[in-house]
Amino acid sequence: MNVLIIGAAGKVGQLVVDKLSRTAYTPVAMVRSKKQKEMFENKGITAVMGDLEKDFESAYADVDAVIFAAGSGQDTGAEMTIIIDQEGAIKAVDRAVHFGVQRFVMLSSMAADRPEAGSREIKHYLFAKHRADEYLKKSGVPYTIVRPGPLTSETGTGKVFLNEHVNGGNSISREDVASVLVEALMQPKAENRSFDVVEGDTLVEDLFRH
Ligand code: NAP
């Protein structure tokens, strides 16, 4: 199964590609620069060019599933958040519908399901993520939405706490988020469900067993 990773050169995206490449799934890294493309190809990973602000339809050729891990980042203004995190994600969902993608895993954010509760600084971001998540849910594409707490660059523990709603703003490593995204993709029980996730005590491979 070919899995397009949108935002593959990002910090979470690279970890997702790395983990997927050790499964039976085949990662296809969507990147914005030739340098990034070469970086993946030098590791034996298929990479395709695609920019959420432009046309990226060709990236979907032979794609069975999508993991969306892109984002405009914290250094850009609210306008870019709408362009990438909201409209870019919505366009990615539209293309998934068009190409009959079998599963779409969205990297969202904790509190994106209740954006009105966010502080003034992040409310626009939470609303952008919220609109993209809701669009995905209504698209008809089988989905999983993963809403992590604040991300750290610590080494993953392989253990998390995942639930439909988690109270509190505990953090989680990017590596563990990447593991959850890959596990969610592989497990039928994660289909058409949305979760908060933070650091915790449950092994990622046990998350969707029950
Ligand atoms: P990151 O390192 O900034 O990665 C973001 C990726 O998005 C980059 O690879 C970037 O591409 C890509 N991107 C940006 N604009 C694009 C465009 N127009 N077309 C295609 N790709 C584009 O971020 P991260 O640390 O991996 O985090 C990923 C996401 O997690 C964030 O965006 C955020 O939505 C979510 N999140 C973050 C937190 C947190 O605490 N930071 C908490 C919860 C959720 P380039 O490499 O070309 O720049």
C-alpha cells in the first residue's frame, strides 16, 4: 500500500516516513524542494514534488492512503495558517476523494475539536485545524484524526495516553506522535475516529486492539 506523507520533510513527517519504511507499507514523501527529494531518494524512499499552495495533484498517482503532517509553523502569521493548515488540508482531502484514497490520517492538534476554548494567540490556529478536521469527517474518506498535546523533540518512549478527550495539556514527543499516526493507519479499529493523545503508559502497538 502506497502512503503519501504530506509534510514529509517536517520534523514529524520525517519520523513518519522512517517508521513507515519499516512496515509493509510504502511511504511516498511529498516535498517542496529538490534537495528534500534527493535526501529521501538517497535513503531509498520514493519522493514526489508537491506544494499545498500550488498544484499537487500529481503527487496522488498510485496513492492508497494519506498521512497529513504539514503545517505553516509558528513563525508565520494567521494568513498562512488559513492557507496551509486549513485550505491546504481541505485541498488534500478533496484530492483524496477524487483519487479514491482508502484512508486519510490527519495530524491535528489538541483542542481543535473545541477551538472556542483556546487562548487569543492560538484560537485562529485551532479554528483552522477544526475546519479541516470537520471537512475530512464529512468527506466520506475513511479517516483517523490524531490531536496531540504540545510536541517535544525528546526520544519517544513508545507509550502514550490516547482517548477521545484528554483533559490537561500534557506534552508528547514527535517520535511518539509519528508512531501513533502509523499505528492508526494500520489498524481498522482506528477508522473514522478522532483522538487526543499525550504521553502515557500504553504501548502504541496496543492502542487500537480493543
Ligand atoms: P514542521 O517541522 O514545521 O513541519 C511542517 C511541514 O509542513 C514541513 O515539512 C513543511 O515543508 C510542510 N509545509 C509547509 N507549507 C507547505 C506547503 N505549502 N506545501 C507542502 N508542505 C508544506 O512541524 P512539526 O513539528 O513536524 O509539526 C507538524 C504539525 O503538528 C504542525 O504543523 C502542527 O499543525 C501540528 N501540531 C503541533 C504542535 C506543537 O506543539 N508544535 C502540537 C500539536 C499539533 P518544508 O519542509 O518544505 O518547510
